[in-house]
Amino acid sequence: MERYKVTEDADMLAPDWLAIRINYKTVKFVYGILDGYSFLKGVRIDVQMAKIGDTICFDGNGLSVERR
């Protein structure tokens, strides 16, 4: 089982098994804008939202989110 802890720079440092699944429908990076500064709020996987500090798990069949 592969695990990845979501950090503030997850959009740049995502592991290969997560990066190849980003299709803006199932896996999507969610950004917020505060005073003109764009920041990563989390990663949306289907209907689940992995916020900063949560763990994304990949077991070979699908992705899941573990809370802090």
C-alpha cells in the first residue's frame, strides 16, 4: 500500500502513482485565493476531500483518504 501525506506543495511534489491519476474529474487539486495569493486547500478524490495533513492511500485498486 502506497501512502502520501498531503503538504502545502503537493501539486509540485506529488508521487507518480497520484500524478498520473489527476484528470480534473476524479482527482483534482483545490486552490484558494486570499489577497491575490493562491494556495493549495487540498486534494479532491471523487467526493472525499484530503486537506493539508491528511494521508492519501493507494492499494492498487483505488484511492482513499485517511484523516489526521
